[in-house]
Amino acid sequence: MEQIKQPLFSLGQVVATPGALDKTHPVWMANCLARHMRGDWGSVDEEDIATNNEAVRLGFRVLSAYPIDETQPCEGFGDNTLWIITEADRSVTTFLLPNEY
């Protein structure tokens, strides 16, 4: 049986850009958000994983990247990528596409 992990940090207000809402199904967004707050950073490289882990400990901004379409490659940027960013002060978490940054 899989153990449920507790959230690592507060999300604050959760918002989404028009592009993220247009390209991503709400159920998938909720799944990605659950992964984000448990420390599963998705399709980021080893350096970004280390940066995020440090950010959780020290209260900095956290960024995760997930594929919009799971059947297609996702490198953490580009057309098939959904970003989730939680601000350093934990006041807001935003779903957005990389081109909306």
C-alpha cells in the first residue's frame, strides 16, 4: 500500500493563466498540483530538483513541470509543458505555460 505524503509547503491562492486553462484538463491539473505539493517536481532536471528541495527548506520559489499530454515527451519546457510555480512567500501558486512566463 502506498503511503500518502503530507504537503511540503503551503500553496496560497491557486490560480491559472488562460493558456493553462485552455490546454489542460482540470483533473490533470489537480493531479499535477498534488504531485507539486508533495515534492514530485515532474519533468525537471537534477539541478532543478536540488534547487526545489532547497527552496522548500529555505522558503524560496518552487517550480514544477509536467507534460500536458502524458503520451508525448516533456523536457520541462516547450509546447507540451505545464508549469506550476509557488511563490517564495507562499501567497500564490500559478499554473501557466512556459510561453506565458
